[in-house]
Amino acid sequence: MAEISPGVRAALKSLPSVDDLLKAFPPENYRVTRPQVRSAVRAVLAEVRRQVLDGVDISDAGSVVRAAVRRRIESLARPRLRPVLNGTGVVLHTGLGRAPLSRHVLDRAFCSLSGYTNLELDLESGKRGERLDVVTDLFKALTPSEGVVVVNNNAAAVLLMLNTAADGKEVVVSRGQQIEIGGSFRMPDVIGKAGARLVEVGTTNRTHLSDYEKAISRQTGALLFVHTSNYRVEGFTKEVPLPDLAALAKKKRVPLLVDLGSGSLMDQPIPGLASEPSVTGVLKTGVDLASFSGDKLLGGPQAGIVVGRRRWLKHLHKNPLYRALRCDKVTLALLEQTLRTYVDAETWTPENLALRLLNRDREELRSQAEELLGRLSPEARQGGTIEVVESTVEAGSGSLPLVPIPSIALAISSPDASPDELTLRFRQAAHPVVGYVRRGQYYIDLKAIPLEKNDLLARTLEEVLAPASKGNPQKDQ
């Protein structure tokens, strides 16, 4: 082992002790825990010691250590979940939380959640209530459903339906509907976890009513129809219409379960552009149960919603699995306020932020871009080139696949930063912006950025571009 020189020894001796640093950074001053402070202190000391032993000349090592500990603790104190400006153009972006919630919905829900709330108490009778009463009447008003069951996501809803109807029995499903729903979760796996046995019928591209009829036996627990909301098969294809399948299920006395996926209350969530089977339309075909997501085209929080016949909804509610999958008061309060943004199944108010963003046209977005550029300082304009361009985006989260949605984007370039460097700088800004790189240029799409967020976006553009005009590019934070 090499002998440590006197200079290195002196530098190591000058480092503050763990105890001194713990006293210098009381956790209550930074809203972090004592173990977090201790871990930060030890990590910084270990790194500085390593640098000193490697021969790095660190003058005033004590100050260097204290500054590094402060930065690390302040980083720990920042919330991990932070507001982000979505410049990808994908309104229902899975990585950014899917459907955005408006301030109106959040404020109304907060009023219900602050302190205690009558989640399972009937204020009229004083007796124990049912938590789903919060949203049952709203779903019955907006759809032909005879009730509702709400769990934590649509995969859980499908699992609950299958386990209730077909535990220990067979589930008949078209081979072309055995989808993967993301994260390597596949429909055959969900069927197996529900305790049911998969019976495939038809082929990948064509399935006939007779295929289902031949597969039904005394062991059949349910027929499952999966709406392929996250992809489309085109060309020589055939899918059995739901009314025909519902009639067969009724004739054979087996339940028909439908996984709607995105779950729009309306036939055209983006009028004139995108069509989607509505919850009402599906229920009117005679299916027994249908499930869909709360945080996609509905525009609400993450939830798995099951609607349909009262008899089967009661069976779901009595299943012990429901207890493990049911939603808490926060989800139900947000879901209630989301449903109250609908006037009826075909009409929504601007407080439904997801639908408002999806339905903004290019003219509105172009006006937003012009208003935004008018806010920028000469320094920001000199720090980069910003061009307003037409773009095309998708709804996201497997909703409305293959439907190109017109939009407007800012194409940004800087002489002092590559597109990848701009990506990092915008992402690490005080108000993070997530955009994308295409054809060697950085883009911020305005489709998913509300007009009321223009001020934040302008400030971020100033933060990233104005320093570059002064020959002082922003450093990575």
C-alpha cells in the first residue's frame, strides 16, 4: 500500500466529521429525515476522501464538503413527483400520468378530502354506507348501467370479472384479441391468474360466431370480448359483432364480459376525427359486464371501472378479491368530480382537461404559439431559433390507435447546444419540459400544454435559451 503524503494526510484531516456535519444540517430545516442527512453526509465524505487519495487538489476541503452536502440534501428535499410541462404532444402520456386533471377537479375533490369525509357513512340515516355510492348515481345517469364497481385499474377490473365469472372454468376468447396491455402483461396471463382456463377460438385475423358456439360447453364460465384499443388489424379480417355475441351468450346462458380498454363515454371523443365504441353503445348490445380505464378517454384518475347488469355487479362486489382491489377515498373523490365535468354522455365542460386538450385545433394552438413567442425577451430569441411548425400527434396510452391528431409544435435549435443537450436542459429546468427530438431538431409540441401554462413555458424558454445568447450556456444541474 502506497504511503500517504503529508499533504494528503493534512487534507484528509481537514475534512469535517460526520457529527459536525449532522449538527450543521438539522433535518427539520430541510424537510428530510435524519437517516437521509446521515446518508448524504457519509456519501459526500467518501467521495471527497476518494478524490483526495487519488491526488485531486481540493483547496478548502471543508467548504467543498459542506457545499456538496447542502446540494445533496436540497435534492433529497425536492418532491419526487413534480409538475411537468408535456411537450410530447401525447395527451394521455403514460410516463407523465396519463389523463391530466384540471385545477377545478382537484380543488373540488380537495374540498371533499380535507379532514374527514363520509366515505362509508350515510349522513341521512347515520348508518354504514357504501363507498361506491359516491359515483353510482353519476354512472347510472351517464350510461345505461345498472350500477358500478370501481377498482384500482382496468387490469384489476378484468381480473375481478374473470375470477368472479369463471374461476375454475373456461373462458372463450378470440385468438386475435389476446392482447398485451403493456409492461409485458398479456391477456392469457391475466386469465390464468384469475383461475380460469383459456379457450382460443378463430384465427389471428378472422373469428366467426360459429367458432364461439362450437367452443361453449358445460365447462364454459364466460365469453370474453377484448376491444383492441391499443392497435388495429386491417385487411382480410373479421370480428364477431357484439350484438351477435351477446345473443349467443344469452342463448347459452353464459355471461359476456367486455374489456373496453380506453373507455370513452362518447362515440366520437374528437368529433370528426376519431371514433371509439362508447360505454353506452357497448352496454346497449346486451353484454353483461364491461370494464374500462378511468385515466384515459374518460379524463379522470387511475381506476378500473366495471358497468353492466346489477346481478353480475353484485357478484363482483361480494368477491373477496374486490376488497383487495377496491379504491380509496382519494380516487373516488377525483372520479366523482371528473364525472361531474360531463353534462351528458356526449357533452363535457372545459374542466375536463384531457378532453379539452385533445379537442384543440391547429388554429387555437397556432394562436397559443404566437402569444408565447411574444413573451420572449431579445436574449432568449438570440439564444436559439424557434420555428412554429405543423405536427401530428397521438392520443396516447393505447387510445385511438392509428388516428393522427393535428397539432402545432415549436422547433427549437441552438448554436450552443445539440438537440440531445437541449432535451436535458429543458428536462432539468426549474419547470421541467419534456419534448422530443426528430430529424436532428428539438421539438416542444403544444397539444398537451394548456394556454394557462404559457407563462411557465416562456420562463423555461428564457432559462434555457437566454444564457446561451450571453455565451454562458446553462450547465447541467
